[in-house]
Amino acid sequence: MDTVYDPKSFESDIYCQWESGGYFSPDFFPEGRPVFSMVIPPPNVTGKLHMGHALNHTIQDILARWKRLTGHRVLWIPGTDHAGIATQAVVEKQCVKDNTSRHALGRAAFVQRIWDWKAQYGSHIENQIRRLGDSVDWSRQRFTLDESLAKAVRHHFVELYNQGHIYRGWSITHWCIQCQSAISDIEVNHIDHAGSLWHLRYTLVSGTDAIVVATTRPETLLGDQAIAVHPKDNRYAQWIGSYVEVPLCGRTIPIVADDAVDPEFGTGAVKVTPAHDHTDYEIGQRHNLEPRVIMDENGCLSGDIPLRYHGLSREDARSKIINDLGDCLVQTTEHTVPQARCYRCDTVVEPRLSKQWFVAMKELVQPAIQAVHAGDVQFHPQRWESLYMNWMNTIRDWCISRQIWWGHRIPVWYDPEDPETPIVCVNDPEDPRLIQDPDVLDTWFSSAIWPFSTMGWPEKTTDFDQFYPTQALVTGYDIITFWVSRMMTMGIHQCKTPPFSTVIVHGLVRDITGKKMSKSLGNVIDPIEIMDTYGADALRFCLASHATVGGQDIRFSVEKVEACRNFANKLWNATRYLLQQPVNQVTNKQPLVHRDEDRWIISQWYTTLDAVNQGMEQNNVALVTETLWQFTWNNVCDWYIEMTKSRADDAAPVLGWVLSQLFIVLHPFMPFITERLWAELQAHGAQLSDKVIVAQWPMLDQSAINSELNNTIDSVVSIIRTVRSLRKQLQLKNKTQCPLYVSGEGGEMLTKYSLFFQELAGVSALHSGGCSGPHIPAVVSGYTLGIPITEATDITGHQKRLEQQANHTKQSLDQVNKKLNNPGFLNKAPERVVEDIRIKKEALQCDYDQLMVQMKALSHNV
């Protein structure tokens, strides 16, 4: 076995063995077993593995491998998303570099160019997923534009249309002038922006009076169709029904009363531009105002407006109009404006009236709301259910058409002689005169049916019959509205059952200061680089250790990954130590034992296994990692191996069995190193099953858990630690042995462990009872310890060291108490952080009390 743990030397080979051996497929296992299925949230085909992917996939793979080990036939379907807008943008940039454009190439040639790009670069993220260790069934890999999925998308569209859920109509949509497409409500980020509020004077046609309106968008006044006031606002009651003149263009428009107006905003009067504002459009509908479109798809002014403004960008138009208003501009004040930006390119989106395809959502979402109310689908943690419910209960119709070329083209055709009547069908019509709608469907339209389209729907396939619905969905909270809500809606509508029963929600991965990772901030950490340096297992274990049951955001630290690599190294070295002894007696069967330390490590193992089982059932993988870390590092490596070094050959079957059991339970978290160490045990004669990936999850033996023995050995360990600490304080050399006195109930029972005290704490003799002469005292686990003071003991120096240590401990204790006595901190800090600080307080208080006892005892011996 290699002396140095080098994950790069074996991780790739092990993954190839798993994949080529078919271990990731449910078909590897006999039918009749329970099934467990998931679908991977498909990353964009343009994508590169980032920390969010790494966290999401790690949690999913932990579930998949755990279920496989517990006897399930696991289907975990991988795939990628065609990512319409994002992918088209990437290839359009390449076209610019090649001195061409999509329009110069034409639709067919440009789409083919994207397919060529996908063939060349689309596998990058797939290989990165392999690198992380995802045990997905690659034989069932899907792409959202695959022929079978394209058929499912068309079938889905046609059914919804025929049922009256899809319609085409004029409406205000979010228009991205950069992406050149409409985008849906949830593809918009709303960011507060420091802007201005302009007060404009509109003169009444009937006289010299004027009404002053407040607006954040003076450039749209050329499209004004009314002034609106609240019907109960007495300031303007006498003018309702009157007409005013629009500045700069000479048109007259009415003053209308509408409940949508906030009397407290600005002057209480607002201008209404139905073609360029969502609220204004609704006001216009209620008052029969004709929308006037004054801006084209590039964000430039156009239409029936004064010629001097034609072709100006919206920014230039604003500046010119403000300058041209003259006396009609009453005042300008600072104002925070909620600015809508495209989530893809961060361009300020333009509310624009256009004809688009929509899904009427209000009726469709009702069964998806009821499924959560009834408990058929549960969110973990439950608090994210409110986000889902709020979105579903206030849902608006979903704009599903996009004015781009890459994606699922809308299955609608038009007869040139009757262009207003759509012909909707799954298959291309044979009539060559018919013209297909140029738009494509929103990427999320195909993603909404991902859980069942990947299994062959609308056909009744074997996979669909056996594995739908899936059992779990793992996702970040940021796409609950984008994706989870739509999968729920469409899954229940098409398949009459929710697509999953459990939604496991995790937080986002941020930098160590809590900031979102972004290229502009320069704080992006590349998971591939992390794996190159520390290995995939270290990254996985680190991320899993942060995946708390509360689903909080993660502050990622490279130092924590390094610590996890050290943990893997500890496991590696423990196995190397074992293999110095014969292991041919190591089997899957628990060995018979007769010594307390052997019974103790077996008891501790089953105690650990019990906690692991509970943690996995509760989706608390962070708790599981902590439990496994403590058992591996403390119980096995720090204590059991040290306790049994003098009889290493005799203890090998026990240590080998414990490690082999540990490899199975650690496998979902650290699959590569556990598979490698499992193979090393086999190569040296251990009688184990084929591979750890298909081993049997350990059975819990409650009868082997000996709480009394656990407490006794824990006391022995605590005493040894304390004696080591006292020896360090007294600056005793390693070879210098000293007697130890132990008093307290049951202290005489500790004498049977004298050998441990001698070998691990430098104790020359263990005495049951108190020390009558001058001594250094300590209290631990209910026992009072005493180490005699000799003439060589530097009492004065020891006192000074204790005083310094006590002062430092008291300062730390005061800081902790200050936090715990601060209501603001307790209300804002995550629950786990508060609990960690309480635990720290207990430890500090214990240390401080010990120091006080020792200082008091020393004062009597000076």
C-alpha cells in the first residue's frame, strides 16, 4: 500500500471501474428490491461545475449511494439543459469573433452551429460531474433537446393548448434588449437603484390649471394615454373626467380614477403608459385606453412620436426630454427605484407590449398547492414551504415564448391566408404552405416535465412504471419558484401524482465572509482546482459537513477542505497500520471479543451507527459527518489503536472489522478513498464483498451497545487527557513517570486499566484513593486526581503559568457570555452557531474551574 495518500493517483481509475462495471444502473440489482429514484437538476450545457453544483450533487450522491447500500435499486438520471438564451449568447459571441452573425448565417445554419458547439464543448460539465464522483446512470443520460424529450415537450404543449391552458395574446412582458427576447417574471432580478423622481406639469385643456404628476420614467411620456388619481383623493376629485395636454407632443389625454394609484406616492397623480408598464397596462385595460408603443425591441424610441426623438436610446431620450420640458419640469428629487434586471445578462429589462404565448397558471397550480397542504410533498426544512406557497398563491400567467432560435420551437403553424388562426399539432403538418411560429419555448417549459420526460413519457415505459414518481428532489432555495413549482404543477397535471415526495432544500455556497461568489468580486473558488489539490473526497466531506438540516447558506473555507483531507489521510494511515498485521481473519461478521477495549470500540461503533442512521433518515448529513469524524479520529485512531499497539496482531480482526464497517458507512460521503481502502483490505486477505459501492449497510446490534463500558472507558480517556495536560503544565519530560492518585466512587475499578495509564499517560503507578501529601489536583469525570509534588517541581513557575492561563480563559469566557447575553445576537444568529457558542462556554467554564482548583491547591504548598 502506498505510504502517501494521493487521491489523484486512483480517483479517476476507480470511477471508470464503477461506470464500466454497471454499478450505477438499477439494472445491476435484482428486481424485487425497493426502488429509489431522483433526477439531477440539469446544469446548463454551457456550464462549468461551480460550488453550488458541487454541494447539490454531493448531497444527491450521498442519498443515492446510501440507498444503494441499504438494498435499493437506485435510478439517478443525469442530463443537461439546452439553456436557450445562455447557449445562443455564447455562440453569437463566437460568430462576432468570426465576423458574422446569426442573421447573416440564417436560422438553420446558426442552429446547426450551436449543435456543433454542443458536440465539442457540451461534455465538459459531464466529465466534471464524473470527477466529483456522481453515481448517476450514464446509460440513461438525457439532454433537453433529445428527440424523445422534444416529442414530450410538443405533446405537453398541444395537450395544454387543447385543454385551454395555453393561449396567445397581447400583454406587457419583460423584454430584454440584450437577449432580444421576452423573459418571465422569475427571470427578473429586482434591485434597488439610486434614481430620481421627476415632477411634470400637465396643463388642463379647459383652462389654465395644471396637474403635476410624479414619474421615474419621463422618457415614456410620449406614450402616455391618461393621468390617474385615486378615486378618494379629494385633491383631484373635481378634475376626474377632464383632459390634459401631454407635454412635447400636443396630444390630449383624460384624467381617470383608479384604485391602483397610491395617494402617498409623489403628488398622488401618475401618468399612465399602458404599453410600457405592467400596472399602467392593467389600468389601461380597466379604462379602455389604447396602448401606444413608443419603443422598439432595441430599447430605442419609435412609432407615432415627434421625429426629433426617433431612434434615440431610452437613456438618451430621457436626457433630451428632460432638457426639452422647460417649465413643464417642476422639480427633481432623489428617489430609490426598484430596477428590474435580466437574470442572465444583468441588462435593465423593458416592460413592453407584445404578442406572446402564455400558460394560464391559476387553475393549474391548485392541485400542486393542495399536495403540499395535504403533506403528500414535504419540504426539508419546512420553512421553505412558505416561499413555495407564497409564489403559487400569487401566481401570474407564465409567458413561455422566447424570440430566439435555439430551443424547442413552438409547435404552431399559420396559413398565410388566415394568419390569426393557429394550427397546433405534435407532428409537422404536411402542407408546405404553412409557416411555423418563429418563437421557441422558455427553457423552463421543458425543465418543468424533466422528472417524467426523462423516463419516456408520454409513452408508458418500464422506467416510468417502475421509477415514477421519484422519491426526492435536492435543490437550492433559489430555484423553488423557477423550477420546483413548475415541476409540481406539470407533474400532477400530466401524471396525476406529484413528481417527488420530498424536496430537500440546501443553502447557497458563499465565500468565507458571506458574500455571493462572483467573477466581478474575484472571490470565485473553482471546485475543480480544489479537487486537483485536495481530492474529491475532501471537497465532498467538507460540503456535506456544512449541509445542516436548517439549509442555511454556507461560508466556504479552503482551510476546512484541507482539514477534511487530513481526515482522509488519517483514515489512510489507520489502514496502513492495520495492514502491518495479518488481516485474513477480517470478515463482514463481527468478531468474538473478550477484552474491554475491544468491546468498547464495538459498542462505540454501534452507538455511532445508530446516530448515523437517525441522521440519514432526517436528511441531516452535516450531523452524520460530525459523528463519523469523531468516531474515526477520536475513538479509532487516537484511542483504540493506541490502546492495542502492544497486542496489534491480536487486535487486528477487531480493528479490521471496525474499519470495514466504517468504510461502508463513510462511502456515500467519501466514495473514492473508501473503495480504495476496501480493495487494499481484500488484496491483503480480508474476506469482504466485491466492492464497497455494493456492500450491505451494517445492521445495528443494540445488544452490543454497552453504555456502562462506554462511560468507563470515556472516563479512562478523560483521565489520560487530563494527566497529559498536567504533565505538560509541570513540564515533565516524556520519559519521566509519575504516580497518579484517583479518588471517587468506583475509582478502584480503574486499576484494571493501569496498563493504559502507564503506556499512554506516563503513570508509574495508579493508586485508588486520595493523595495525602502535597500534590497537583484535578477533577474529571467525577474523579479527583492527584499528582504528587516533588522537590524538583517548580511550584512558583507553575503558579505563574496557571495564572496566565486562567486570565486568558476568563477573557474568553467573558466574550462568550457577552454574546449569549445579547438578545440581538441570539435573535439573528443561526441556531447552530448559538449552540456551538453555548458548548464553547461550557468547555471554557470547565477549564476555568479546573484552573481555580489547581491554583488554590498550589497556594497551600508554597
